[in-house]
Amino acid sequence: MATVKYETVIDAMWDQWTKGLQNIAEGNKQVEQWTLKALEQQQTFVTKAVEQFQEVDKHWKLELEELQQKTIENLRKTAGNAIADSYEEWANRANEALNKLQELSINQSKASYSMVKQTQEQYHQLVTQLLEEQKKTREEIQHVSDAYVEQVKTLQKSFAQSVDQYTAVK
């Protein structure tokens, strides 16, 4: 009859339990990394969106000025200076009104983007802080769990040895 090495069985059982906990902890670490990466990508997106918005605004203004200058030149060539001057005066007034509307719109957009960016940065900071606290808690739990497992293993081995002394069949 084969003898059972209870110490080996106890070690194997608790080692597997510990490995399971470590796998869960590694899974949590991976989720944390994915979360931080997603937040960084979100920050990049917001920054690029603001940059693109500003670039489109700049190009729009340049193209509008260019169109007006070409229109005035063509009017001077075809209809004369009086009509060109009249159109230029009208275009300047229209531009003033459009610039005021655009300024209001841009200010609102800038404020919205600024608020989104600030909120996103605060959210990133909060999530980072929570993940750091979760990491500390996970490390503490791991330490306590390891100590607990060692105590249980020692207790079970001690119990197995004390029972082993009284077994009739070996």
C-alpha cells in the first residue's frame, strides 16, 4: 500500500489556490492598464479635436478673405470701381457681423472644449488615484493572503502529522 504524503498534497492544494489569486490579481492589473491607455487615447482625441477645430477656423477665414478679394478684383475689372467699392463696403459689414457671430460661436466652442478637456483631465486624475489605491489594497490583500495560507498550511501539516502517529495501517 502506498503512503500518502500529506505535506505534498497540502502544499499542492494551497499553491494552486495562491496561483488562482495571483491570476485574478494579474487580470486586474491588465484591466488597469487598459483603462489608463483608454484615458490617454481619450485625452489625445480631445486635444487633436481642439487643434483641428482651430485649424479649420483659420483656413475658413483665409479662404473667405481670398474669395472676397478675388470678387472685388473681378468686379473692378467688369463692373467698375463704384460697384466694386459698394460691394467691398457691403462685404466688410457682412464680415463684421459674421465675425461677431463666429466669435460668439467660437467662444462657446472653446469654452465647451476647455470644459471637456478639464473634466477629462480631472477624470483621468481620479481614475489614476483610484487605480493606485486599488493596487495598494491588492498588495495588502496578497500579503495577508500569503501569510494566511502559510499559517493554514502549517496548521494542516501539523494536524496531519499528529493524526499520522495514531494510524494503524501505514
